[in-house]
Amino acid sequence: MAESAELIARWGEMDLPFSVKRSDRRTLRIVVSPDGSVAAYAPDRATDDEIVARVSRRGGWIKRELRRCERWRPRTPARQYVSGETHLFLGKQYRLVVTGEGAPNVRLDGDRIVLAVRENSQFVHRKALLRHWYGLQSHRIFPERLETTAPPFLRLGIEKPRLIIRAMSQRWGSFTPKGNLVLNSELVQASPHLIDYVIAHELAHALHPDHGLNWQALLTQTMQDWRVRKDDLERQLL
């Protein structure tokens, strides 16, 4: 993917700053992230003027999405990875216990996540260890959720995608032009039915690359309560 650029579109009296990320994709996709940032994923051949015009035409939708994001602020305070904090796993709150006993590892113990670290471990090491554990859990859980969610889409002729799991800074998932389903490893913090929503959201892009009426109709056909799940995901993981 090419290096990002920053542009500004206009909708009425409102400026809409957004980033542009070009690649060999065929269509332009606009994404409003929970932190309020807007990104346009555009074909390499698209000019700046064309991209700005497209984003401007979607100004009403972007404004509604920004308001929805604002509704759920303030966001969860930044974690320090110390005992007493709460951390999510599959939608449940767990109390973090940091201990210097035993080899470095992470385990669940009732309603606690026990983080065993070396004595005098630094913030970055505690964070990396817990993030690594989330990553391991996502590789165990996401294939199961894909198996649960995919059948209605497979019956429509969509090929089962290759699943790629990795850390993502601004998105919960994506569906690539090559037919790969990419999921954010931190999505494993969400409840299983919300993970299913993200998977369905992305599989619908196999037939409809934007978020237009056809995409919405397909998602409603395969997951009637997807709008409720979308709101729940924003509340749970902000």
C-alpha cells in the first residue's frame, strides 16, 4: 500500500479532513474509525480531486458516523498494565493481577487475568506479554467464529476467505481485493456475537465493496440485528 496523504473535503460549512491510502484496489472505500478519524482507501489511479469529490458526496454519512463515535466518548483510560485494572476478554471484564512468581506467562483464573512477569518489569514488557496472549487467543477463536458466521455467505457463492489475523491500529477488520479476511487481533476482547458481526460486515464486502444500500440489504439478510451489534461493539471496545 502506498504512503498515506492528508486531504480535506467539504460538506456544507463543515471541513472533513481525512487520510488517503492508495493501493491496487478497484474501488474507493471510506472508513470512519471510533477515534473520529476518517480514511479513504483508494485505487492507485484515483486523483486527489476525484477522491475529495467522493468523500464530499458522502459528507452526510460521515457526519452521522462522527456523531455516533462522539456519543461513546470519553474512551476507556489508557491502560498501565498494573494490578487492579480491568481488561476485557470475549466481552467479559477481568481484574488484572500482576505477579513476579513463575516464568512470564498469562492465564485466566476465575474472574482474573494473571500476568506473571519478571521482577521490576517495565510497562512495555507487561503490555507486550498481554498483547501476545490476546493474539494467541484470537488465532484459536477467530477460525471458530468464521465457521459459525460464513455459511449464509457461502450459500450465496462467496468463496471461504483466507483468514489473516494481525494487529490493526484503526480498524476491526477488512476484506482485501484478493479475497482475504483480515481481523484485528484485539477484537478478541469483544463478545463472540460481536466478533461475528465484524466477520459478517467484512464478508458482505465480497459482493458489495462500499456501505451502500445493497451492502446493507445483504447484511440485514444474513444478520438482521447487525445495527444493534455495531452499536454494542462501539460501546464495548471504546
